Amino acid sequence: MTDPLLHSEVRASSAVAFAIGYVISVALMVAALVVTMRHALGRIDLVVVTSLLALLTLITQAVFMFRLNLSQSDRWKVVSLVLALPLFVLMLGLTGWMFHTLYLRTMLPGTMGH
């Protein structure tokens, strides 16, 4: 039986990198919260800035916490991420569409206020 501590994924882990990734991720999420709570931007700009901050948070977590890189040994991680991203984007888009049309789909005909 092999020692699990000898695996390359375990040996590449670092508490310092994890802590740096955690601090940067929290800072980016707090920035998104502040921009959203202060209504500092217009509607479209707010969506764009919040989306960019979320993307930066995901990249930060992938690099610092999950140690995602393009090395030969970690190629399967990149492939799984590439295959999961379209599903994630589809889920976000369909959720946005669902909530955007929720009022029209739940009100009885003739009782809509507009």
C-alpha cells in the first residue's frame, strides 16, 4: 500500500498559498458586496463588474487553492474545468431567465398589474 502523503497533489499543497488565495478571494467578494450595496454603478455596469469580480475570484481559487496549472500531471484538472464551465454558465443563464420571467409565469391571466 502506498503512502497517500507521497502523491504529487499532496506534496504540492501549501498552507501559505491557500491562505493567500483565501485572503484574495475574500477581498474580491467584499469588493463585489460593497459595489452592490452602495448602488455605485448603473444596472449593466453593476452586472459586468460583479461578474468580473466573480471570475477573478474563481481564477484566484483555482490557482492558489486548487493549484490548477497546465503541467502534464494536472491536465485532467484543466479538462474537467473546461467541461464544467459551460454547464456553470448555462445554469447561471437559466436561473437568471427563470427569475426574470417569474412574475409573468406565476400570475393569473387578467390579474397582471402591467
